[in-house]
Amino acid sequence: MTTPSAPVAARDIPSDQRGNCAICSTLIQRYGAGGNPLCRSCLARVQGDAERKKPSA
């Protein structure tokens, strides 16, 4: 999974690269270079959850 760059309006994403976020179904660039299965807000939430679940050393 790649880290997303600045948000892009759905109309600016080529139609063959558009898809829905796997969690919230927001239309995002899901395919192609720079694509991601999660929107920025869902990715941040998932990464935050993973940080909280890391065992402390």
C-alpha cells in the first residue's frame, strides 16, 4: 500500500483508475500509479489503530 499524496477531485482521476475506498466507498484513485485501496481518512484511521495495537517494548 502506498502513502497517498494530496487529495484529487474525482473528476480529475482517469475513469480507468477510479474506484471506491474499501472501507467507506468514497470515490478515489484506486488503481494505477499512486492508487490506493483506502481513502486518506480511512488510511489514517487504520494506521492509527495499528500504532495503538503495537506491543510496548
